[in-house]
Amino acid sequence: MQIEGTLAEEIRSRAGKEPYDTTFQWLLVDKARRSPGKTAFRWKRYGIWHRYSWGDYFERVAWAALGLRALGLNPDDKAAFMTFNRPAWIIYEVGVQTAGGVSIGIYRDSLSDEVAYILERSDSKFALVEGQEQLDRVLASGVDLDKIIVDEAKGLHQYREMLGRKIITFGDLLTLGRKVMKSNPGMLKRMLADTGPDRICGLFTTSGTTGLPKLAMLTYRSMLAMAYQLYMLDPIEPDWEYVSFLPTAWIGEQMMSISLHMLAGFRVNFPEAPHTMWHDFREIAPHFLFSPPRIWERLAKDIMARIEDSDPLKKAAYQVAMWIGERAARSRLVKGRSKPTLPWRILHYLAYWLAFRHILDKNGLKRVMRAYTGGAMIAEDYVFYYHALGVNLKQIYGQTEIAGIAVVHPDDDVRPDTVGKPLPLTEIKIADDGEILLRSPALMAGYYKNEEATRKTIVDGWLKTGDVGEVTSDGHLKIKDRAKEIITLSDGTVIAPQIVQNKLKFSPYIGEAAIIGSGRPYLVALLNIDFEIVSRWAERRKVAFTSYSDLSQKPEVLELLKREVSRANMRMPEKMRVKRFVSLFKEFHPDDEEMTRTRKLRRMVIESRYAGLIDAIYRGEKEYELTVVMKLEDGRRVPVTKTVKIIDAS
């Protein structure tokens, strides 16, 4: 598709003084004009990587926008999407915005009642779904949409009466857009002229750890201001590779695959399917990546488990290399410690080439120049671990309300006990009660249809984060925890439970931990085992089991957990130590409302649901008959009862 030179020039003239005073569409037009044949993204399909150039990208966005307008999507109308990472998502979302609409993402594993809440709350008229599973959930929500667009057409014969009228395929949408372009060639230019930096481009769900998620309204300027600040601090080369695998509805994926991608022009790669994701990730070997702590924890635990399964010689070599790597990492990352001397730098270099490089290659991390973690605090142990391996893991801090990122570690100043320094155009101050306040050009316009929450959250241009923290003398931000999550023991001791949870979760055998203790004399823990790793551990020791529920209650596993909790306790002050714990026979799960869709614990829900068990732990009982109501995918709720052992950690 040829783009008139005057169109690109006209769009450039519309941009403001700042590099982020523009829109996704204007940046896309400019890139398609300057480098039409350069690869924008790739998608693995049937085992083959298919390439899409910037010209292809713009062409398909134009068709999607024109098709959506022809179907009745008017300016400021809301359009949802519920899909895995694939070209249809990104083309549809930017197409909605080009048509003047506002996009809203729904997590692809959301149940029908959650889908209904987002669709109704956002006033959505259109929705893109990945396939039949997501289509069924949208239909089951009961929300009357104008059109549902399906990317994967398999199984649509079951919906014959709605095909064409209510349901169309993504291919049909693009075909319609091509026809409109031929019959009305000036419509696209008029739509592009109607977009501007201050227009709302999307509604983004907040995490919802303390209640139902709110919808943050972000403009093109706020989205690109965040990307521009990150790019100023951490420049990205145009030939770098990035793998898109995080939930498409999450602000973390939006800021990388759309905002930063439009600005920096690197290559985005979409895996073939969720079950091939890590194989495709290793095949691409990206130059940078961003993921929440649970992904980094998962990778580290897999490495530890494979080392545990290896022969004695390899295990010994790894342990020696890791001892060297950790010593070098601690010298480099801990403030006040002397930097590694030349002999230690040489030893770390040898450890990398003889041991770590092979491990990184197997996990797709060999080419990583920068690795970001955010969305929740990560244990300091993991930061040391990855830097020992040679991965430049850096924490970031931000919120949906400020387009995702506000604070990040500079490459030469990574500190495991902080989340970094503010981005170049971002300001931080600490309120009298310890709450972190942020100000940035990336700040949201407000919450959709919730003026009261907006007034409480944005005061005099400052975002009230709800997090408690402090700024160090050298400008680093330290996060303690969410203000509502802080635990105060009966003797007045104040504890951030996230710190204790992270210490416990550094064990490869502990998948999740909920720390309880508010108003109590000491801390206790509700634990989930890491089923994949503990099952391998059990198999090696010939411990028979049938399921997660069965394995989690085995005496051998309880003894293993007791040893791991004791190890974590030894590295914490007395008041932060876990005195008693329980291994739950079910995992914390978003479907049961115990976690958000981004896998953050909902502490109030957990404390309410397990109140009887918690009381039994503090009464000193040795076991408890626990009944938990679990929600199935079809919406049914099923009670499950099982006796759990209560273990003393001392």
C-alpha cells in the first residue's frame, strides 16, 4: 500500500513540540512511509515464522479501521478484545483507535461474569475474540454487542444463525475494509486527521487487588510519554527482538508491544500458541524482555530443578560457578561494598562461558541486554541470582494509572533492595503518612465513569499510589508494600508481608505464599507447593501421588516444606519469621477470586475464605477439616472438603 508523501508530512506537522505529542497512527504512517519493507513483527504459524513489514502493518490497520467504521463503530465508541498475543489483536486495537474508538482489553482466561463486568462497565459495542472458547464466554456474559469478531474461525458452523449478522471473522473485517478503501479513498485520511495526542486511546483495567478493577483512561500522549521516558533511559536498537507473551489486556504488554514498539521500531514476535510459547521464546532469543516476578521465579525454579536432576559432576560445576557469580553480583549490586577485583571479574567471566552461557541459551536468555520485572515486588534473592548468571535484571515500578512505568533501575545502578530511580520526566514525593505520590506527563485522564475515585486518586496533579515507601539519599525508591496490605502484629510490630512471602517463594518448592498475622502475636503462612517441581522431587524419591491435592498433603512433602520455611526464617528477623504454616490442597486461583488475573494475591478474600483455618492455626491445633468452594469453568461452584495438617515451623 502506497502512502502519499504529503500525508506523512501533514501528520508530522500536527505533532507537538515534545516527541510524545503524537499518536500511534501518526507514528505508524511515518514508519510505513520511511521503511515500508522493514519487519515490524512476526508470527509463528504452523511452525513457520511469517513476516509483517511496517507497510503491511499500516495496510491492515487501515483495513480494520475502515471495516469497523463501516460496521457502525463511531468515534468514542468502546471496542473490547479477548485474545492471545497474535497479529489480529494488535491490528484490531490500533484499527479501533484509528477509527476514533477506544479499546479495552479482557484477560483471555476470564470467566463469563468477569467478561460481563468489563463489557458493561466500559459500554463496549464491539469485541474481538481469539476463538470459540472466548466467543462462548462473551455470549454467556449476556451483554448485547453490535458485533463480535472472531480471529480463529474453527467451529463457527455452530453459530450459523448469528454469522454475518452478529458474528463475523477477522478476515471478513479486513475484506470489508479493503472494499471501503476502494470505494471511499478519502475516508482514511479524514479519520487520521481526527486523531490527536489528547484523545483517549484506551481503557485499561487496574489490578483489582482490593476490589473490582477500575478502568483507567489513557491518552496517546500519556502512553507515549511513558515510552519516550523509558527510551531516553534505555535506548533500544531497531534490530532488537522482543517476544510478546504477556496478557494482551495488561498494561505491561501494551506499553511494550504498542507504545514502545511504535516509538522505537524494534521487532515484535508472536508465539504460535500458549503451549509453544517457551519453545518459540527460546527460538527467538530476545534482546530485551519484561515480565512480572512470577515468570522470573518460574524460570529460576526450572533451572534449579534441572540442576538438581543432573549428574553429580554437572551439579558440582554449577555450584562452584554460582558461588563465584553470586559473590561478583553482590559486590556489584550492594551499595557500600567494594566492586569485584580483577581476579574475581575474570573468574565470573570464566564461570559465564563455562556454565552460565549454556543455561541461558537453553532458556532463551543468551542475548538479553536488559530484563525488566514489574507488577509486583520480586525477592532480592532472585535479583542476585540472575545477575550471577549474567542477566541484567532490573526492577521497575509503576501503575496502570501512570501508563505502566514511573521508576526503573539505570543499567549502572541496580539495587536489589529498591525499584530504581524515577524516569527523566517523572517526579516522586512521599506523603506524611508514607504514601508514594507520582507526577508525570504519562498520568491518566481519570477513571472511566468514576469521578469520585478519580478525585481521590489524583490530587493537585499528583497520583496517590496507595503504596508505602521511601526515597533514599541517592534518589532510589524503596517499596514496603500496599498501604492496605501492611500487617501490624498484636505488639505493634509493623511488617510488610510481601517481603516475607518473597523470602519463602525463593524456594523452588514453594509456588505461592500468603502471610497472615494482622492483630495476631506472630506470622503464619498458607502455602501452595510448586506442583511441577515438587512432583519431580517426589518421583525421584518414589513417593506415590495422584494429584496436586494428594501430593500437597504427603508427609514427605510437609517435611520438605518445613525445611524450606525454616531456611527462610533463618534469613529474617525474629518478628518476621513464620511460626506455623499449612500446605493447602488447592492452588490460589483467579477463578476463585483469590488472585487477580495478573496473579496478585487478594489478601482480604483469602483471610475471609480461610478464616476458620486461620483461627485453628492460632489456637494451636494440629489439623483442621477445611472446606473450600471452588469455581469451575462452567460457572458451577463445588465444595471440596479435606483435612489439612498444621505444621510448626520451628
